[in-house]
Amino acid sequence: SFLPTSISFPLIKGEKWKQESKKKVIHSVKVGIALVLVSLVYLLDPLFAQVGENAMWAIMTVVVVFEFSAGATLSKGINRAIGTILGGGLGCLAAILADEFGGIGNAVVVGTSVFITGAAATYSRLDPRIKRRYDYGAMIFILTFNLVAVSDVRANKVIKLAKQRLSTIGLGFAVCIFTSLLVFPIWASDELHRSTASKFEKLACCFQGRLEEYFAIPDNEENLPNADVKDCKSVLHSKSTDESLANFAKWEPWHGKFGFFYPWDKYLEIGEVLRELAALLLSLKVCIQSSQQPEPNLRQGIKEPCEIIGLSLAWIMRELGESILNMKRCRAKAVIAPKLQSIKQELSRLSSPLQIEGLEIDENLAISTFIF
Amino acid sequence: SFLPTSISFPLIKGEKWKQESKKKVIHSVKVGIALVLVSLVYLLDPLFAQVGENAMWAIMTVVVVFEFSAGATLSKGINRAIGTILGGGLGCLAAILADEFGGIGNAVVVGTSVFITGAAATYSRLDPRIKRRYDYGAMIFILTFNLVAVSDVRANKVIKLAKQRLSTIGLGFAVCIFTSLLVFPIWASDELHRSTASKFEKLACCFQGRLEEYFAIPDNEENLPNADVKDCKSVLHSKSTDESLANFAKWEPWHGKFGFFYPWDKYLEIGEVLRELAALLLSLKVCIQSSQQPEPNLRQGIKEPCEIIGLSLAWIMRELGESILNMKRCRAKAVIAPKLQSIKQELSRLSSPLQIEGLEIDENLAISTFIF
């Protein structure tokens, strides 16, 4: 009775798993379709006659650029395009410069420029900010620069080659964009939005789990669910996933509920607060297992007020999560704030004779700092 | 007097930063050298006469495979080699099969095989276990399969082409291995080893910082260091870094202190325990800031025993970290265990009239479960 959602929770999980694998199948089929489309360049003779062996670059682009989410695909594609153009342009300059010298001088100039550009671009790739957003572009820059600089071809031939290569890369990119964005798109922004909202639910479950554990009679201890600890840890370790999702979400064009200049960084801030809360819940678990805690029978005395507080806190968490999911201004100021006030009073009434309550106050504080 | 290491800590940090940037410069220079070496295939005429335009694949291999640590380079190189061979072989089979049919049948067979292989390999890439270790190999498999299957060439020409391409890829890989492993190698295993050991130091500093904060007189509050919170969070969010380092470390051959079958998973386990401790320390911070804590003047009464306990705990943490760094069996059973026992007794003596001590016990418990 005290944990009304625990029955429906496995159901939600199964549902989520089904959705995840459906997405995976859709993505795989989309990659297959994109590959077949781009292979047509080879298979249809008139097209192949135009681009020749450069058709290879179209296939390469599709294989390398097509990522799970639309944002990741766009980010890689644009990185690839800019890297190719910059690298090709600079490589051309280096080749022309090297041509001025002849014989061994040519090789020396090419070698030096390859060394300097390669080392400098590699060093810039190690910078965290560049690595996060432009790593792939820098790699393609190095590659294109090298290929163009070393292949000692006359200027007019270079321009023709560059045109063909760029057009095939553009073709591959167009196929990617078409299949990735227009056919059953998988948005990183949706994923970030949903995962952030579901974190509230996860933490609420985790919190209820802790309360249940604390008031459980030790006999049926093996019946206790351990799944919420895993959920709690998944929230705790979500930093890198969130960051890459937010990064991809920024590349995604306007769609659905998300406009341009949508404040994705706010999601990262919320995630940070939720991770701190998850850390708190995890240490609450260690706290409960401590041998310094009072006897189970003694705990029953404070069971009722704690359950009321726990239910309200979990309810507030779910309310916040839902309001984020549905993008509605939640009833925070009208409903939640007085509720938090009463919880705080109730807790300070309880906490004088009780050790563990000290922690719940902090949780409360964390939540209130989060709301205001 | 109470924080003897806080003076030397910034020094250590500057030292570490210097080492980090030295490593980055070394890596960049190595990449530059590798690129020049592999460009020689183009620049030296006799070599170029042998491989022709396929020399491109050698450059591509170096640019794509050369990673920061030796383990990452090896892992990518081996993935690339296996992916190329498997994809090329299967692609050949598909091309030969398609050749049996003529005209439009050929295109249909090639298209179908491209679709099925592409979709299946992409689906397998979404599996977390495969993604972690073989993601790059699967991508190269799809790429090579496609390129070989669509390029409708006679069997004897294919074998010649495959031989040339494989030999240039092998050449590029050899250059990578040579510069990555033999010239100032940067080992992922060293990095994992050092970072695990330094986590102990970070947490010890963080713990001392908490104690100082608790007993500080509010006047000079702005003097308090906030760096340790950042350190604590960096430990908390180290999961994905640790996992990728351990993954690369497994690919690295025997070197220095690390033999074959070195138990890298143990590092992940230690990391997990340390992350839980970091979570505990973070929530200790929230706890200290709670308005429910006693007045600063009242806190001074328990200052001395707490400082003794804190110093011993920090000492134990540093001892453990050092013993891991130097790979010596630490004096755990002889020295640390009785020390922990006395801390525990001291704490239970203190904890009856005091709220916050409840947390320190848990920390103690976490440490003891970690030692035994």
C-alpha cells in the first residue's frame, strides 16, 4: 500500500526495453537502406560513368557518418565537410608551394608541412573543448591535408579531383541526412529530455526503497528489491552520456517541441543536481546498514510520520519529473512549496531524538535549492 | 598544522599539469613523425611505383588508428585489420555470387547482400559489449564489405587489389605500432594505475577539507578551499574514463611492472568503492551546511578527538593509495586494522550525543569493507 508504483514499475521497464530495441531495429534498417541507396552510384552505369572510382567516397561517408541519433549524424557530417574543405584547401597551397622548389626540395617542403600540420592539429584535438565538438573534423582535416599535399598533381587536375570527391562526399552526406532526419528520425534531444525526466522517477523509487528497507522487519529481508540501487547508480554515472546527448541535441534542427536556441545546458545543470541527490541516496543506504542504527522494533515508532514525509517527497519528485516531461510549468509554487515547508517542520520535530533524519533534511534542502 | 599536505598539494597539481602537457606534446610530435614516415611511400618514387594510388590507405590507417595511448592504438589497429580481412573476404564471396546472375540480377543480389550485412552489423554495433571493444572493427567490416561487393571486378584483379591494399594498411599499421609503442610510449595501463592511486589522495584531501570546514570559525569562511569538492566530483564521475582505460590496458602487451593477465578488473572494483566513498563525502558536505548543525562554538568541544580520527583516516587513505602506487602489500593487517578498531571505538563513544558522527562511522565501514 505504501509503495503503489512498485507493481507497475517492472511493466514500465519492459515497455522501455521494447521501445529501445525497436529503435535499434529501425536504426539498423535505416543504415541498410542508406547503404543500398549509396551503392546505386556504383550499380547504375550512367552515374558511375560520371564519378568513377570516387564513388568510393560516397560509401565511406555513409558508413562513417551515419550515427544513432540525428544530431550525431549531423554533427559528424558537418565536421567532415568542413574538415575536408579546410584540409583540401591548405593541402593544395602546400602542394603548390612545394612545386616551386623542385626535386629534393619538394619532398622536404611537403614533409615539413605534413609534420607541422599533423602535430599542431593533433595537439588541438587533445584540448577537451575541441575534442568534445570538433574531434572528427580535426581528424578529417589531417587526413585530407596529407592526401592532397603528398599527391603531386598539377593544379587543374587537382581542381577536377577535388570537385568529384566533394560532390561524392556531398552525395553520401545527402543520403545520410535524408534517411536519418526524414525517415523515422531518432533525436538525441528527445532522448535527453526523456532520460532527464525519468531520473526523477528513478530517484523517487530509490528513495521509497530506502524507506521501506529502513522499516522492514529483518525476516523478509531477502524480499527487498535491489533494483533501485542500480537505478540510483545509473543516475549517478549519467554525466558523460548526458553531455554527449546535449552536444548532439545542439546540432539538431528545430523539431517537435524543441525550438532553436533551446536551453540544453539547463538539462546538464538539472542532471548535476540530480546526481548530487543520487549520491545522497546512495550514502543513505550505507547509513541504514550501519550497526549504529536503533533496533528494528524501535524504528516502528517513527514509521508513520516518516512514511508520510517519504510519500510527499516521492510525490514531489514525480511531479517535477512529469512537469519536465510534459513541458508544463509545474504546480511548484502553489502546491510544492507549502508541502516542502510542512515536511521541513515535521522533520525538525522528529530529528531531535533521531540520527538518520539529519540526512533527510539535507535531501529536502537539496530539493528546495533545486526548485528555487 | 592540522593539514600538513595542503601546502604541497598545489605543487603536486602544477607538477601533474606539467607532466600532462608534456605527454600531449610528445603524442603530437609522434603523430607528426608517423605521418611523415608514411608519406615517404608517396615521396619516394620506387616505393610509389609498387603500390600506386593504394598508398592512400597507408596514410588513412595512420591518421585513423593513431590514438593517445598505446593500448588504444593497438586496439584500433587490430580491429581495423580483422574488420578489413573479414569484410573483404565476405565481400568477395558476395561479388562472385552476384556474378553468377547477370544484368539486373547482379544488382539485386549485390543490393540485398549490402542491405542485410549493413543492417546486421549495425545492429550488433548497438550491443554495449560489442560497442565497447569491437565498434571500430564492425564499422570497417561494413565499409570494406560494401566497397568490395559493389566494385564489379574480375576475381584475379580483386586478389591483386586486395593484396596491395592489405599491404599498405599493414605498412601504415606498422608505422603506428613502431612510433606508438617503441618511441616514448604512453601506456593506458600506467594512466589507470596512477589515477587509481591518486584518487585515494584526492579523497583524503577532500575528507580533511570537510573536517576543517566543520570546525572553522565562520569569520574566515571565504578562505576555505573549494578545490577538494571538484576533486571529489572528479572521482565520482570517473567511471567511463576508468572503463575505457581498463579496456585499452587489456590490449597492451607486457611492459614495466604489469605482466600478462594483470587483473585490470580489480582496478574497476576499487574505483567503484572509491566512487561510493566520494558520494558519501559529497553528502557530508551538504550535511555540514545544514541549518540543523550545532553552533560553531559548540563544535569546538569535539574538535580534538575528531581531528585525531580525521588525521588517522586520511593517513590510512594515503597509505592505501601509496601501497597501490608502489605495488607493495600495504601494512594493512599489521597497522591499519587496529587503527580502524580504535577509531571505531572512539566514534561510538562520541556518536551518542552527536548527529554528524553517524556519517563518519559509515565512512569507516566503507573503508573497512574495502580493506577486508
